[in-house]
Amino acid sequence: MSKRRGEKMPLLDHIKEFRNRLIKSVLAIIIAASIGWIFYQEIVRLLTLPFCDLGDSSAPSNNECGDLYVNGILGPFNLQVKISLLTGVIVAAPIWIYQLWSFITPALHKKEKRTAIVFAIIATPLFLTGSSLAYLILPHAVEILLGFTPSNLENLVRFDEYLDFVLRLILIFGFAFILPLFLVALNLLGVLSGKSILRPWRIAVFSCFLFTAAFTPTPDPITMTLLAIPLCLIYFAAGLFALLVDKRRNKNSEVDTGVTPISKPEEI
């Protein structure tokens, strides 16, 4: 049974709760993965567009992309499983994000439980936005990376390697866009104040640009900036929201203790 805030939960209860929420998240992803299994061909076409539609040498003819190939007997099956699971992670994002939040903020009052739903509603479009931005820069990234191929050589790419590159980029930026919300979670738990979140804003902005520079597969500053600016905006939005929560918490504390701020004398 879950505990209210301020009460200690035994380690065994934490493990049981983690197990239950993990099972719910995995089941949701597996069920949603059936969509990826059914629409496998359409999703493959969507994922290969950034690579196969770059130019004449790699343009698909008769719906085929000659520069990408699948290797091995189990290769096609493994690819379909991997793409189905990716689809499940994206489609089931509201459920596993809700379970993640509920585990971090264990069982609270009814009003606070509704906060978990609001968190999932906000975090899901942020996760999808980060994933979409990563997909949008893929053609640019692939074009730059393929540009390093010597002119007298052809570049045949294993599709599973290309897919790992795409999945890593999409999931990393999807998760990066919901990380600032965990700052809000720590604020709601009373661990971090809004001022503590915003005080190192210069370091946070630098970290956003450093993160995009490290994980963006292109060396150009334009792509890095286009991905870093939304991260910075989400960070500042999380800090401002935390300030509002602190202000409301202090106001409620004054009401509970019966202490009111001393008002200034009226001017004559």
C-alpha cells in the first residue's frame, strides 16, 4: 500500500511498486508495439526517407533503396521487432511517463494524484516534439555524414546500423525534452526550490548546447542551435513554474501557521 508524503516506505514496498509500474509500462509498450508490427512497411519507408531520398545515387527506384541492405537470415525479423518496439515506446509514451512520475512522487493526496496526469499530458507532447525535431534533422545529418565518402567509392549501409543511429537520435532527444520536468518533480517534492533551479542558468544553457553538440551527428552550428534553443526554453519554463509553486507553498504555510506578513503603514 502506498504511503503519503512525510511517511517512510519500506525498501520492499519501493521494490514492489517499481515492479508493478514497470510491468504496466512494459505491457503498454508491447500492446502499442502491435501498431508498429501491423504498419511495419509504412514505418520502414518513413525511416528510410532521410537516407534514400537524398540524391540520384541513393534515390529509391520502384520503392527500393539500393544503398541500404539487410544482412542475415534473422535480420528482417530482428528489424521488424526493433521497429515495432520503437513504435510502442512512442505510442505508449503517456502511460509509461505517467507510471514514471507516479513512482517518483509516490502516492499522495487526490489533488496531487491529478498532478501525475497533468505531468503526463505535458511530458508526452514534449517527448514527441524532441523526437520529431531529431527526425527532421536526419536528412541534413545523413547528407553531411555521407559527404565524407570518397568519390571513387560507394557507401553501402547495413539497415540495422542505420536504424540504430536513427533510434538513438530520436530517443535521446525525446528524453532530453522531458528532463526539465523532473526538476519540477523535485520542486514539488520539496527537494529543489525554484531559485535553486534558475540560479545556475548559465551552466544550464551551456549544458544544453553541450548536449546537442555531443549528440547531434552534424558538425554545423545551425542544427545544434535549433535543438538547443527549445531545451533552454523548457528549462526556463520549468524554473518559472517552480517559482510559482514556491510562492503558493509559502502562502499556504503562512495561512497554516497563522503568521501574516507585516503590512507597511499607509502614507498620509
